[in-house]
Amino acid sequence: MYDDIAIPLPNASKEKIENMHPYNQWIQKHHEIDICVLTDEEIKENRRAYYAMITYIDDKVGKIMSELERLHMMENTIIIFTSDHGGDARRTWYVV
């Protein structure tokens, strides 16, 4: 879906890790950026995959909403969607 779309690179600092603020150093190490250097194309591919996951979940939410509307249940339904950030995050759905 996003293969032919121009994907911008993140506006990330090119500063050396040892010169960063300690918190930023921790973030870099936590995400293993200090040992796993990605090419620009790998970063773009990862972003394309992330955008596709967002599109997928948006489509699923839309289908749930449409079905609730079809069943005339929207006025008496609360939908709670929670998620951590990121591509490998677990998602929890509650339809009440």
C-alpha cells in the first residue's frame, strides 16, 4: 500500500551518542541504535510497515463502528481502544 509513497526520514540528531544528554543516550541504547545501525532505506521500509499497520487498525475500527451503527447500538456502546506505541505493541479492545 505504501510502496510507492515517498516516506520522509525522521528528523533525528546526528550527534554522537557519547555527546548526548544521558536520557537521550539511554533512549538510543534502549532501542539498540548504538549496535544496530539501519540504512535510510531500512528506516523508510520500517516506516512504511508502521503506516500500513495504522491503516489496518483504522480499517478495523471503521468496520466495528459500521457494524454498531447497522445494529443501532452506537448510542449505548462505549468503545475503549488502548495501545502501547510501536509496531510490536499489544492492543486491547473493549466493546461495552
